[in-house]
Amino acid sequence: MDPTPSTAADSTAMESSRDRTPLGALGVAERTQADATPVEERDVVFDCQQVGVRYSGTRALRDVDLKIHSNAVTALIGPSGCGKSTFLRCLNRMNDLIPGAAVDGQIFYHGEELYQPQVDAIEVRKRIGMVFQKPNPFPKSIYDNIAFGPRVLGMKKDLDERIEQTLRRAALWDEVKDRLKEGALGLSGGQQQRLCIARALAVEPDVILMDEPCSALDPISTSAIEDLMLSLTNDYTVVIVTHNMQQAARVADMTAFFSVDQGETGTRCGVLIEVDRTERIFTNPAHERTEAYVTGRFG
Amino acid sequence: MQATHPSSAPGGRPRLAATSRRLGERAIIGTLALAAGISVLVTVGIVIALLVPSIEFFAEISPAEFFGTATWAPLFEPPAFGVIPLIVGTLSTTLWACLICLPLGLGTAIYLSEYARPRVRQTVKPILEVLAGIPTVVLGYFALTVLTPTLRTLGWEVEIFNAFSAGVIIGVLLLPTVASLSEDAMTAVPRSLREGSFGLGANRFQVSTRVVVPAAISGIIASFVLAVSRAIGETTIVLLAAGQLARTSFWPGDSVMTMTAFIAGTGSGDVPTGSIEYKTIFAVGLTLFVITLILNIISIRLVRRFREVYE
Ligand SMILES: Nc1ncnc2c1ncn2[C@@H]1O[C@H](COP(=O)(O)OP(=O)(O)O)[C@@H](O)[C@H]1O
Ligand SMILES: [Mg+2]
């Protein structure tokens, strides 16, 4: 089983050897990372090749080639409507739930193609958790929110302990420890979002996807969640969509810039412009369109 | 009244007094209050109309006899006024109706809202609505002339009139109501809650039963309550298919008389106004009303207790 998640304070423990059963045919490589390893040299968690998405035949995204490395925060930035959420939702097969959505290209998750027929989307989502733009706690107690994932996955042993550790990990324990049986909707927006992060952590995923997790929050809550994200990279791979470039600059090791290509017939389609280390994207991008966007000259 | 000058006072500053727009609003509120008042008045009127003959009835027949004995023969000589057989008859047909319409209705709702593709949903929903629109007299004859003979062919020795056939067909009648109202409640559950649970690796069944149904529970219970009340109050089908034999039997193959069947059957006969038979009808009607009322109160409590409010 998994080592118990370390608390936010105890962030020196870098390695986390995970004993994971393979999704389908192939085994998932064990992860051992030294803190000093440059991001690009860490294990590749997602290797996306020519990924595209159509909604009811209309293309929303095409030709995304992107590698996402382990134990790092990768930010997806770009103007609204360029397909950031669409791409993120490909990574845990969330687009399967949208009638009419079709994904093309290939996404290798630890070497295993996510969209091959024998892969079970539910297995994928157990390993690749998701946090949404708007906090969406279940209308249940705080305890039941965190317990939901472990319960549906049959991880019922030591549930109380798991819940405490998860809440500590999400830096929420002290605020809620006396009201675990109270409704989660009584929490503030920022607390709700941290609860949603904790809920995702409770099933011991490998990757956490976050779609603009702070866009509905005040600056103090945002800062709390950013700190949390940074601490998560010790144990998890984080992919975050954000429209806030300062946020990308603050939290992300790698940044991918998406934009919209206007077809001659007026069709709009999202594309990946470039991906690089965050500081290079913001100081010395390879592509003009990136520069125009990060310097605010985007039209 | 003041403020005929709506926009500004002599000083040039806007005035804060009511304008004509506010008066229009008041007229609307008044109309709405009137509508609400009329429905309250009608309800009170019905209750009084039930109460007055019932009180006269209980002046002649003691409540102890009415509620405490189990022989119902108000039109015979000597008459007997024990309402228990009618209550049992009603409970018996209602039980079968509920066993059909509550699980199947909820199952249909879960299927339609969580599993069915849009095309399937668009076909199934109109079919359900047609089912809800079949006149009860047709369903009653169906129970009597198709369902009961079929049960006998299958080797179950039910009586010609029996509680089971009537109850099952009432269940069929109410299934669309339960399915449709529950489905509405489930469709209203925000998509984000479903995504949140799918994102944790839950399967569709777990999402439906652990997130969507609990979040929609007040609407679902409301649909159940409506169905139970209507099963209790259903008249035509029981009159045609369950019979007119008042006896205290829960055996599904037995003929029973429900409270509604008594009221409709006796009321349509030749009963002189003011006679004890006439008052009996109201006493049974009042009993029916009180039972339904208690049921509604209990269910409102239940809904409050189990409601999971989203936002
Ligand atoms: N469920 C959907 N059905 C149809 N089109 C969609 C759906 N979701 C997104 N799109 C379209 O795909 C494009 C990219 O959307 P999205 O991924 O949400 O962009 P972003 O997150 O970058 O703002 C937009 O043009 C949007 O209209
Ligand atoms: Mg988006």
C-alpha cells in the first residue's frame, strides 16, 4: 500500500514509492526522484501525441504534443476558449461523460495509452483526480465528503485516520476538526475548495488535475491553495489550468501556452503554442504569440 | 396617499415616496393574495362540508364502534358501522400499488436521468406521458378483464374481484407520475456534483445512488407521497376490479371494499339526504381525508430531515 501522505510541514520526504496495479496490460514505472533533478528529466507521467478533441464534430482542439513530468506543477495558460479545460479533461477521460465529445491522438500515462479499448475510465479516474473551477462539495457532511472516494473504492480500513491525514495534508484539519459531521456547504468558498482537494487526495491518486481552482476565490484563499499546490508536488504530479499568469508564475515548474487558431472559414480551434519552463515562458518565450500574451499585448 | 410627482422634488433631488410603479406592484400582490385566499377558503369549505355531517354521524354512532369494530354493513338490518374492513381494503390495494410504482418509478427515473442517451429519453418520456393519460375506467376494465383472468390462467386462484389486480393497475397508473417527478428532481441536481464523484473514480451506479438520489431526495419523496395519496384516493379502478365486499383481509387474491369504493358505490345509489347512510359517507370521507393528511405531514417531516440542500 501507499505510504501515508506526509503533512505539509514535513516536506523533505521526496520519494514516494508507489505500488500500483497496472491500468490494463502494462505496468506503471516506479517513481523515485531526487529533488535536484530538473523538471524535464523527471519521469514522464503524460506523453500526449497529436491530441485533439471534437465536440459533436466541431473541432475544439488539435495536434497537442505535450509531455507532463512527475512531481511538478504544470500550468496550462491561454485565452478563454482555447481549449485548456478541454485538454485537461482528456487526461482523466472526463470528456467521456460529455455526449458528442471525441478525443483523437494518443495519451500515454506512464507509458500506457489511456484511450485504448481495454482501459477502464473509472480506473483512470481513481489514479488521476480532479478539482474543478467552482468548488463542488457534495451536500453531505465534511466527513462524508472526504469518505466518499475511499468508500466507493472500497478503501474502508482506518477511515477516520485517513480522513484526518487527508485533511491535514490539505491544511484544513485545524479549521474543521470540531465540525466534521457538519454540512460541507457551511464552509467558506476557500475552505470548500480545499475540501475538494482533500477529497481528491483521499483516494491516493498519482496526479491531481485542477481546472482554475482559484478563480472563484478571494486572494487569501487563493494564496492558501497555491501553497497547498506547491506542497503537493512532493507526492503528486499537478496539472493546473489558470487564466492568471501571476499564479502560473508563482506555482508552476512548467507552463504550456495554448491559443486559438482562426480558420479561413471562421472556425476557431485551440492549439498548443509552446511548452517550456515557466521562467522561460515568462521571460524569453520561443514564440511571438506567447510573448504577446504574457506581456498583455494579446488581441 | 402622497407623491403624485414621481421623479423629483422641488429641490431637484429624487423623492423616495412610492410611485405609480409601486402601486402596480401592490395590485399584483393583491391579486396573488386573493388567489391564495380563495384556495384556502375552498379547502376550509370542504373540511366544513365533511365535518358537519360527520359530527352528526358520530352523535349516533360512537367513534368506538366506528373505529373499533370490524363489521361493515351500514345498509343492512341490523346495520354495523365498523370501518376497519374499509381501511384494510384501502391499505391492501395501496400496498400493491406502491410496490409497483415506487421502485419501478424510481428505477425508471434513475435510468432516464443517469443512463439513457438523449435519444432514448426523448422516446421513453412521451410514452410514459401517454400511460399517465389513459382514463382510469379503461385501466379498471383492463384489470378486471385482462389481468385477473391472466392470473387465473397462470394458476393463481384469485377471486374475480381482487385487491391485487386493482392495486397493480393503480401502480401502473401512478408509475409515470413517480418516474417523471423523480426524474425532474434528479435532473435538477447540478452536473458539477456528478463530475465531482466521477472524478473520484465512482462508477455510474455509485454516482446515481450515492450522490444524485440523496441530493434529489426531497423531490423523490414528494413524488412518492403524491403517489401514495393518489393510490389511497383512487376510486374507479378499485370499484371495477377490487369489488364491493367489505372484509378484513390482507390476502391479495381476496375481494375487498376500499373507503373510496364505498363512498362512490353508495353515493351513486339511492341514499336519502340526512339519513344515517348519507352521514356514513361523510364519516368515511373524513377518515380518508385525515389519513391522507397525516401521511402528508409525516412526509413533510421526512423531507426536512433527509434533505441534502445543494447551494
Ligand atoms: N461540452 C461542450 N460542448 C461543446 N463545445 C464545448 C464544450 N466544452 C467546451 N466547448 C468548446 O470548446 C472550446 C474550448 O473550450 P474550453 O476547453 O472550455 O476552453 P478554456 O477552458 O480554455 O476556456 C470552446 O470553443 C468551447 O465553446
Ligand atoms: Mg476552462
